[in-house]
Amino acid sequence: MLLAKARERGGTERVWMKSAIVERELGNIEEERKLLNEGLKQFPSFYKLWLMLGQLEERLAEAAKQQGQPEKQHAHKMEAKKVYDSGLKPCPNSVPLWLSLANLEEEMSGLSKVRAILIMARKRNPQNPELWLAAVRAELKHGEKKEADSLMAKALQECPNSGILWAASIEM
């Protein structure tokens, strides 16, 4: 009730986010979706609302998978992809959105699609070690050691002071 009053009185994007989190914790999926969609109408550049809406669809896809409903699973994954894509238009610098889209595409389409997404993400967000690391890990996951080594070398050139990249390089 407090959050509803706060929303009515011109609540911030964080009020909308917290409201959706409360509904998620209560298991009210439709109310969570409604709050996220309404919040996005008011705050389209708040990437966390896009992220939460995409994650909602991914949770529903996982539930459909566990219930043996592959059509519903696919539909929810496609909806999550659409949400992440839509969120990247107003939030092109949101690394969590790029990474979520890349992870989802890896599940759905495989390595070549992930490569394309992460290349685009790095172009929009240069010198970002997280995006480089995601690309390296995707290559390693698919057994492309040579490509991973090449990407790591480029990553370290672009982000020479990145602790996470140096740690991953040593680990490789």
C-alpha cells in the first residue's frame, strides 16, 4: 500500500522497481508484469525495469520447460529476447542488458549469434572488460580456444588495467 501511494504521487523509477520486486516475491506474476510495463512507460531509460521484465519472461520459460511445455518455453524466450532488444534502444550503454541478451541468444541460437551481439555491445561500449570477458568465455565454452586467446589479447590491449581480464588470462 505504501508503494502504491508512492507511485500515485509521482514515484521515481526505483519506486516502480521496488513495487515489482514485492510482487515478484509474493508470486503475483501478472501484477509484476503490469507494474514493470507501467514503469517502463514512465521511465523507458531505466534499464533495470527492462532487465526485470526480461528476467520475468526467462523465469516463465524455465517454468514451462519444467512442466514439459516446449511451445510455451519458446514463446517466453522469444518474449524475453524482444524485451532485451527493446530495452537496448533507450539504454544502449547497459552492460547487464547486453549480457542478458547474449546469454539468452546463446541458449537459443548458439555461438555465432552471441558473437554478433557481443561485437555490437563492444562497439557501443568501448573499453568494457565485462563485455570482452563474456566474449572470451563464450568462445571457451564452445571449445574455440584459439579464438578465445585472440580475443583475450585484444581485450588486454583495449583494457590494459582490467583486473578481471588479467585474472581470466592467467586462468586460461
